[in-house]
Amino acid sequence: MVQHIDNPVVELHNVTVAYQQKPVLWNIDYTLPEGNLIGIIGPNGSGKTTMIKAMMGLLPLSSGYTKIFGKDLDDVRSRVSYVPQRGSVDWDFPANVLDVVLMGRSKPKNIFKRLTSQDRAIALECLRKVKMENFVKRQISQLSGGQQQRVFLARALAQEADLYLMDEPFVGVDMATEQAIIDLLKEMREKGKTILVVHHDLQTVKDYFDWVVLLNTRLVASGKTEDVFQSELLNETYGGKLNILSQVSNLLKAKGHPVREK
Amino acid sequence: MDAFWIILTGALVASCCALLGCFLVLRKMTMVGDAISHAVLPGIVIAYLLAQSRASITLLIGAAVFGVLITLLIETLHKQGKMQLDAAIGLSFTLLFAIGVILISSFTGQVDLDQDCVLYGEIAYIPLDLGWRAIPRQVWVLGILLMSIVLFIQIGYRGLFITTFDETFAASLGISTLFWHYALMSAVSFTTVLSFESVGAILVVAFLVGPASVAYLLTDKLPQMLILAVLAGILASIGGYFLAVAINGSIAGAMASVIGIEFGLVLGIKKIRRLTSKAPQSVFGG
């Protein structure tokens, strides 16, 4: 089930991406509405990361095209922010928090110039928004997982974009950080920003997202959360595996198995 | 005075290599530096044979061409040929280096380049080849190279920083990661060929990797790392010279050995400190 809309922020048209002849994304075709918090849901290896990398032009498309704000990515790049997986960089790199956030103020145009005091002010303001203002000069090697994710988020905020593509921002972060991030994302949505989040904790989907994309190499569904987030489509996305998992959790619920925090 | 010129030459080579080496270490590309340092050999010989001159500029162009060529070759074998990166590096640089060795050995008669000089360098002869104002030619050449590298890093600092720390993010900003990759690789090629005469193809790798690694252990700030790497390099140049005099051995070899000793010392002190300190911050790897 795919709900299409007019004047989409993001449009993927028959997009196929393949690694070594093997398709990772097959014929993806959807449109996404503006001002929404959108969850991209699917099992491991279903092509979620590949899809947002393809949207950012970081991977070649085998076929199809993507449009962002109705245009090619290169025309609207300054309005799009990409947040890679936290684990994709080396956190032992000799840099401090502010260095990383200031990366968000860099553009091809100013790469050879000095950053202005305004750039610094924006970076500091973004650190304040993610409650990391006390860590400005902290070396990134000394941050916890949740703090690393906040720094990545601040870097994205510093780009002052209208569309955010976030790859697994909630993986390996503490509850406080997850809550802080989701509050911030909701606040951004109120300002009309569109946020795509690659996500795989099914329990929180209904609370977090207005719109859901279900993916498993093929597009299973794309639409409003209340229409799309239902067991039939989820089973199709996770192919049977979900069944076992949900049985286990039902069993646990029934037996009142104690849930312990580690 | 000879001692001064030799130490200065060593220090200049070490400083150039240390600065670029920092970025190679952080990009986890030191083996590409190794590959470049060997692969420029056929470039130098071919340039020499074509131009019949040992003018630095000719050799520089030949070396730069091959330096970029091997980075292209490695990328192609790795990405298109689906080879493991380390296998691609090993295969391509030994091939090019072998071609260089064959070229030198078969044109030995006509060419004033000999294998020993290319492989091991001969820093002891540096003071004999005087240039303008009775300062050795190599000191001029390396001095200008060092200034160019400092300028390159000064101007390109942010580009190098972003593409080194998070290449994917840099690409998402529209910054050309290829440009920065090849800019750095070209700089490494230039440095390698200009360091040839003094330290040779094999030991230049020690200068590229060693001081940067020492500095990486000592600090977690990039500007400090660059400065400390240069200091480690200069120290090795001074220490190596006196070590070589004491044991009457190869000067370049002694300099490279001192880098190894520096690394061992720093690593050892760090380990001992970590074991003895019970400070809570050690939990976070600080």
C-alpha cells in the first residue's frame, strides 16, 4: 500500500540500487509529505541505509531518479542535511565537540575561507539545543554513545536545513538522549521541517512518527502511520520473523516475566 | 658544518613527511603512502631517461604522475576489481617498483642513478652538492617543499579535516572528496620524490608513519598532533645523526631507527602510566 501525495518533499521514482548485480533496493517508488516526522522501518539488510545514501547521491542508482523539493539534489543541497550512523566515524579522531559541529557550517563555497563568528554562534546555539553546551571543548574520544549522537545532531542542526535524513539516531543511546532527541525532532517538525529517521524499534513507531515507510528491498508500504503500521503489512515487511518475536513477547507478557535493566 | 647540513636536511625531510603523515595515519592510509613512495621510482627513472637531466622539476613531474597513477590503480583494483585493499596495494606498488628496479639496472651505464642511492638514499653527500649562497641544493629544495606543505595544510585545513574525519558527510555537503584525496596523494608523491636523495624509497615510509604515530599517541588535538609530529621528526633527525656517528653506520637508517625508539618509549610510558594511575578518567580511555 503506497499513499502518494501532491507537492512532495521527497520523491523516489522507480529507484533500484544494486551492489555487484545484487539488488539492495528494488523499484522503490514513493512520495513523502512536508512537515512530517517519517520513520523508515524494515529488518536488517532491507536497504534502509542504502536508501537514504542513494537519496544523498552517495551511491549510484541502477535505475530511476530522486527529486528533493521537486528538484535535483545538487540544486537544493544546502536545504538537506544527512546524519550518518554514529558508528561510521572514528571517535578517537583528534577533534573536539565544536570542531565536529562546525563541520555543519562548511560548504563547497566556503571550504577555503575562515568560518565567521556567526558560524561559531550558530554552532554553539545548536549545541545548546542538544544540551551539550558544557562539552564545547571536550575531545570527542571522551564522549558516551548518547553524547556522540547529540553532537551529530547538533552538526546537522548547524546546517539549518529543511529536510533531515537520519540514519539510526537511536541506536546505542541512553533513554534520556532518545527522549531529548525525539523532543527536538518534534519541535523541528512544528517549524515545518521534514525529518526522515531510519528506525527499527517497532514499539516506539506509533509515538514517534506521523508517516511510515516499510521497506524490505521492495517497498512494502508508505503512508500515514495509522493506516500503514498494522500487523499484516509488518508481517509482510519482516516476513514471518516478526511472528516469532511477537509470540515470544506475548508469552513473556502472559507469564509476567520480570524485565530487568542491565 | 657538514653535520649541521645533514641534520637540517634530515629535519626538513622528517617535518614534511610528519605533516602529511598525520593525515595518512588518521585516514588509515599509511600503506598507500608506502605504495606511493615505491611506485614513484619508475616515474623518476623514466623522467630522467627522457629528459637526460637530474633537475628536480623533471623528476618531480615523473614522480607525481606515477604517484597519482598508483592511487588510481589501487582505487580501481579495490573498487572495480573487488580486491581487498591491502592486496590491491601490495600488488600494484611492488609491480611498479619492480619496473623501476629493472629500468635502473638495465640503463645503469647511461644513468647517473644507482640502486643503492635510490633505495637507501645518501644523506651524507648532501653537503657536497652546494646551491645558491653555498647552502646545499637539497636544503633549498626541501625548505621550499616544507613551506608549500605548511601553506597547503593552512589553506586546506578544513577540507582535509572534514574529508578525513567523515568522508560520507563531506560528500553529502557537496564537497569533492576525490579532490582532497588526490591533493593529499599528490603532496605525498612530491614529498617522497624530493626526499629520495636523502633517505631513499624504503626509509621515507618510516618518516611518513613514525612521527605521526608518535604524535597520535601523545595528543587528541589535531593542531597539536601536527606540531608534535614535526618535533618528533626533528628529534629523530638529530638523534639519528649522532647515533650514526657513534656506531659509524647509515645516517638515514639511524634516523629511522630513532623514530622507532621514540615510538616504543612513548607507547611504553603510556602503558605504564595507565597501569599505575587509578584516576577515574582512565575508564574513558583518556
